Amino acid sequence: RDNWLQLWRQSQAHLAIALKRFGDLQTPGQIMRSIREHSVTDEELGMYWRDLELSWWWHRAPIETQALMIEAFDEVSADAQAVEDCRVWLLKQKQTQDWKTTKATADAIYGLLLRGADLLASDALVEVALAGNWIEPDQVEAGTGFYEERFVRGEIEPAMGGITVKKTDDGVSWGSVHWQYLEDMSKVTPYAGTPLQLVKTLFVKKMTDEGQVLYPAQGALSVGDELVVRIELRVDRDMEYVHMKDQRPSGTEPVDVRSRYRYQDGLGYYQSTRDTATHFFMDYLPKGVYVFEYSTRVQHKGQYQTGIASIQCMYAPEFNSHSESFDLEVQ
């Protein structure tokens, strides 16, 4: 009771609940105020704690800790808003990755279904209209209310870019709209509308008296020049099963053609070199900033496009992004 400030978040929540049940009317409130003061609240992600991370220590498990926070805010503080905000974070974690263990899954379901508002009480669907025409889904997944609608060539009109979404009940919902079409690669612009952001740059590697130096790939290049492709990736939340594809500049060939598993900056990934692109497969991508580099060598004269780098979370395909493509001249 006197040393609760030295405990980890999950243990603090355990202690607050236990003391409340044993009749302590003061200490549990102090613990919950401290827990709330150390929290972060985001409009999209809800309430969470930055110091939670995947660890071999049971008291630092993020999913189990978040589920216990829901119970503590409900039982000790009777804070309905905090309960709902914590539940949003749990659901958003499930959107981009799996709950790691059966224990984490059981705790998460306990926190979502047995505390706060009943998430399964309403069967109202999120209504979507394209160009003023409301979609009537044929197949709806029970419990989640998931449905999808596909439109093929000939059915798509410019007016369908006007989308209306209506939600009639409480709670959190999410969805996505994908519009696929053909476009000149030189007109592709970077897309930063998701938690994934890519910046692709090219450098020319040259030997100097100080050793190898990278210069921005500006102006005309020569056959035989070694180009270093650098991709900067920014992600604002943990994701799983992420695939990044980088189209190599036309007229170049990779220097290293071996496909292998790599590890850098705390990130493990499998890099695969194919005919037209280099692929990066990440089974777990923690939030942060990462830089990928690989070398190609100029083989032919001409004017080319560098190609775009694209990335997508295969667990949540709505999270995707791409870089721009720019001109490359070889004399």
C-alpha cells in the first residue's frame, strides 16, 4: 500500500481493485489518478500508456494490462469515458495485429464484453452511400457487422467519389474505400493519409579520398554508376504482417541478388530480390522510423522512371501508402 508508485501499471491496477474490494476508500483513488495522469488519449487510438511494450514479464503485457485498466476504471473510478477510451485502444490493436496469446485474447474479450456498454447489444449497421445511393449489403458478418461491396469497370462513375457514412448507434467503427485505376507513373504523388508514410530517395555512390560517399542522384547518370535506393518508413502504431514493395528504376540491376532475412535497428524482416522489384516482408513492425537501403547498378542509357515504393499491412489492408516516382536520365 505504501510503495505502489514503484509498481508497474498492471500491478497498480491490480492493487487498486484489491484495496477497493477490501474497503480502502482513499488509496485506490490515488492510484487511479496517477494511472490516468500517465496515460495518453488520442481521438483515433483512445486511451493507452506509452511505457507498455511486449516483454517476457507478465506484468508488462500490453493487452492484459489494458484489459485490467478497463476493469479498474469501471470498478474503482466509475469512469465510463475512460472505460470506453481504453476499449477503443484494445479494438484498434486488433485492427492491425493479433492479440498475442490465448490469455491476452481471453482478457481482452473480458474487458470488452463484461465492462462498459454492451458492444453486442445493437445490430445496427454503418450505412454507406455513394453518389447519394445507399448500399444495401447482401452478406453481413454476425457480431462485427462487417460487409463489403465491389464495383467493376462500367459501374464506376466520378460522382461516386462523394461518399456519405451514417452511424446510428454508439461505439467505434472503421472502414475503408479503395479506388484502383491506371495512371502514368510520373504523375503518381506521395500518399500520407494513413499511419504508414514512405519517402524514397536515390543516391549515387562514388569513391573519394575519404572513402565511399553518397551524393543525391541529380542530373545525368552514366552507365556503371552504383545507385543506392533509400526508403524511409514512418509508422505511428504497431502492425503485423506488413509487405513493402519497391520498384527498381528501369535500366538498372540489383547489386546483391540474394534473398535473406535481415535485422537492423530492432526490426527483423525478409528481403527478397525479384525481377522488377525488391520486396520486404515484416511479420511484426513496431511503431517508429526505419530506413532501408539497397544498391543497384545502371546498365543502359535512356530516360527512365525510378518506380514507386508501396507498403500495405496485410492484416489490415486499409492501411497502405506509396511514395512518388521521379525521372532518371542516363547518358
